[in-house]
Amino acid sequence: MPLLPGSPPVEITLRRSAQTRRFSLRISRLDGRVTLSMPLRARESEALRFAQQQEGWIRQTLAEMPGQQQVGLGDQIPVEGRLCRLMAGQGRSVRCEGDALLVPGDPQQAGTRVGAFLKVLARDRLAAACDRHAARLGQRYTRLTLRDTRSRWGSCAHDGALMFSWRLIMAPPPVLDYVAAHEVAHLIEMNHSPAYWAVVERVFPGWQVQRNWLHNHGQALHGYRFGPVPAAKD
């Protein structure tokens, strides 16, 4: 899936149609998916150039979507399925103590620092889960990357590269574990056939519970923004 580079990168879903005569963009208010409709014979490079020209509108629309919460000191966020409150801390690193996330440094940068903390934690948890599931299946993946994707929680490329949304670290641990198993299973079956789901069942029995959790609650994980708190206007 093409990406609009930047921070964060934005996934672009391309949709070719014989009825489409010009490029057009649509952003889903349900899940934030960005869809670019294009003529059947148009080049992908032309479509991406059009998206880059509309980058300002795309990012502004995503930022203004309902339910977006700018994270700062005093707010609560889920960490591995448990609500934790951001509080001022001492030292150099963000740390978790009970139901508190202690965040040192400039309060306006608390959201940014917590976002970085969550990404490191997500990588640790996902790498451990993928290593475990891959070993059980006798497979190897080539690399693991994290992104802030809205349209999917993970993916597996034909070269064995795994990608995950770092926001999985906010979900309960079994949900993250299921998504890791889901993508590792694609190392054997690059499809969603009955044979593929049999592999998932073998490595993660009862996966339907965690899949349903993502369906019912996953969108809420995209409602937190971890950038710096804007400075107050005079």
C-alpha cells in the first residue's frame, strides 16, 4: 500500500475504476482510511503526486476527526489494556508505576515523550511475540517495523517483512499477541484461506475473541494524539 511520507506516514488506498475520469480523495470518518480514486490507466506515480499536492488537506482532515484527544499531563491513556494517568516525574525516562505514567521534562512535551515510550514498548512486546510464534511454526521473518497505520493493524510482505501499528501496545496483551500470530501465520499462507486460518488456530487458539475486541474497541486507540501541546495564544 503506498505511503504519503511524513510524520506520521499516511497510508493511501488506491482504487482504480473504469468510470473514474480524474483523481479524487476521500477520507473515511469511521476509520480515517484515505482512499484515492484514479482512472484505470493512470500511473501510480501520478496518483501519489496528486496526493502529495493535497497533503495539507489530508493531514488537517485527519487531525480534526472527531474523538481526537491531545495527550498531556493529567490525562489517562490505556497501556497494555490498563488505564494509566500521565503525571510529572523525575529523572530522564518515562516510567510506569502502578496506574501512573511518570513523565519528566517539559510538560508541553509530555505527549511526545509518552508516544516515544509506547513505541519502544510496542517493539519489545511485538518482537517477543513474533519470535515465539515464528519459532513454533518453524519460520523466520526478515524484519519488523512499526507504523501509525489506520487501515490495518499489521501486515506481512512476500519477503517476510512484518509491519505493525505501534498503537497495539495500548490494547490488552492478548490482542497484541493475536495480531502478531496473525501476521506470522502469513509466513506460511499468504492469503486468508481456510488453510491460513487453520495455521492461526494452531498457533493462537481462540483468536476470535481478540479479533472481536479489535473490531469493537480498536478504533478508540486511534483517538489519542501524542504530539507536543500547542502553546497558548495571547
